[in-house]
Amino acid sequence: MLSEKSRPLIVATLPLVGSRLGAITPNFYRRLFAAHPELLNGLFSRANQSNGEQQKALAGSIAGFATALVAHPELLPEQMLSRIAHKHTSLGITEDQYQVVYRHLFDAIAEELADVITAEIAEAWSEVYWLMANALIKIEKGLYAFQANDKIWMPWTVVEKNQAGTDSITFVLEPADDTAVTIARPGQFVSVRVALPDGLLQCRQYSLSADVESISRRIFTTKRDDGGEVSPVLHRDVKVGDAVELSNPYGDVTLDGAGPVVFATAGIGCTPSASALRALVTAGEDREVLVLHAEKNLEAWALRDQMTADIESIDGARLQLWLEEPTAGFHTGFMSLEGLDLPTDASMYVCGPLPFMKAMRNQAIEAGIPSTKIHYEVFGPDLWLAGTN
């Protein structure tokens, strides 16, 4: 709960701090990595530092959290905190690192706001930070405790490496040691850590794309990003028989409960919905399911065979497909919910590029799906945190 002493100071300074976060967050990361260069080795993404996405995500989370506290000082924004906590635990963030972040973040704030900051303003923003940090620490402890083991990284052996569409690969892995395996939930992801050619360890999150309930294998599908660092290594260098480090499964956008479901995905964003479809088939559930997918062409659809087979196995499941390249029998162009027969009282799961997800969310609300029943998953830094969740 934000104190009555701090609330008016946060209300008064939020516009200013928000306008300067674009300078504060790069300053913070420069300070952090100068003092702790080891954090770039296997924790922070070097690529997301270079392109500025991590700075934008941090700025968005700070501004979004402070805004939520101002609007509802008695509440904490649980959905925002849960999403961050799942990403943190998949990377092995520890409680002591919050103190390290605090020190360098507030040094950056003090420098960038030297013309206006007072001891009272600094104290108020310190309260905001520790409300957020302590809430995350509590959630993350619970997520760690839920796992079947106390390890952050475990070796898994690649037993299959299968082409999926024109530029994606599905990896099938089995445990390389006797560490207890946590059963995942449909829609969850694992972090994958690999060594780059220059020796630096880097990790990325990939949604599990099938057989999430298995304790004997993990399956994930990755699209090659020629401008990235991790996916090219996975596609080019990792061979069948090699060991790869995986985290336990995390992610709060999961298929739970019962009732009708709408999946709206684009490109490689189909992976979490593919795992959910497979789980429905495995469980023998015959829910009303509407699968909406957008792709460049049929050949590019990474999990086409798996998803179409599972849709055919579920009574009441339907598929609507949009292709950029005109193809007989399918929609052409961008996905649209206009004119679709959407299931009544459905939960909707959205995954794909950020503009696509925002468009789908807006269209779904216009179509009558409550915002509380629309769930989204973001690959990489969550640049939506400062907006509508």
C-alpha cells in the first residue's frame, strides 16, 4: 500500500519522471553493467540492451506500476507483477539483486533529475520501488518453491531437431541427468541458455509447443532471427546429441479451467496455442475451440501439421486462417474478427507481434469479449506493461 505521505509526491512528479525515464533507464544500465559486468553473462540479453528494448520495458514497468499505485493506492497490480515475476524466475533472479538494482537505479534518477529532486521526492520513489521489489520477491519465492527442484539451469539432451515451416525448427529434448522435472502447463515457456561464438552465455524464453505434461521430454519451436544472437546458434550450431541448458517452466498465460476458447496468433506466436491444443487432445476434452492464425503463406506456418491434426481431433474445434499471399480457401491479408462467429463466453489467448496483439485485443473488446478474459503472451521484453494489461 502506498503511504499517504508519498502519494501526493508521486502524483505530482509522475509526469516528470515518466518523461525522463528514457534517459534514466539507459543511465541505470550503464552504471549496473560497469559495476557488475557479469550480469550480461547469462542473465541480461545483450541484444535487447543494444536495441533499447530492455530499457523501454523497464521504463514501462516502473511507470505502469507507479500509475497503478496512484489510481489504486491500496492495491498492487497483480497481473503486471505476475508477468514480470515469471520472467525473472525463468532467469534465476535472486532477492539480493534487487538491492543492487536499487542502488544503481536511484543513482541514475538522482543524476537525471538533479535539477528537481529533493529528499522527500527520492524517499517517495524509493517507497514505490520497494513496494514493487518486495511484491516481486514474494511472488518469485512462491514460484521457485513450486518447482520440483531447486535448480535454475538443468542439462537437457537434444534428441530430435525437426524443420518446422520455412524458417523454424522444433527441438525435442530429454533430461541429461536425474534432476526432478516439473510438469508444465499449456502456454508456459522455458528459458534456454547457450554459449555464443565469443563465449558469452545468453538466454531466451521459448514457449513449449507440445507435450507439456511430460516429465521425460521438453519440446519447443524457434524461429530463426537472423538479427538475433541465440536462435542462429540453436539453428546452426546445436546438434542432435548436444546438451542444452533449460530452466524450469514458467509463465502465467496458461490454459486453465473450462469453457470455450479462442486462440488468435500470428507467425511463431502459434507455439503456446499449439501446446494448449495438444493438451486438450491428450486430456480428451471437447471444448468449443476457435483457432485464428495469420501467416505469410502455408509453407511458413511452423506447426501447421501438428495444429491442424489436433484441431481435427477436437469435436467443435474450428480453424480460420489468414495468409498474406492469396490462397484459395483462406482469408487474405490481416486478421480481422469482423463477421466471425465467436463462441459465447469465450476466453481468448493472443500471441504474436505487439501491434497484432493490440489490434486483436481492441477488436475482441468491440466484439463483446470482456478484457478480463483476454490474455496475451509476449516474447522478449514486455513493451506492453505501461499500457493496458
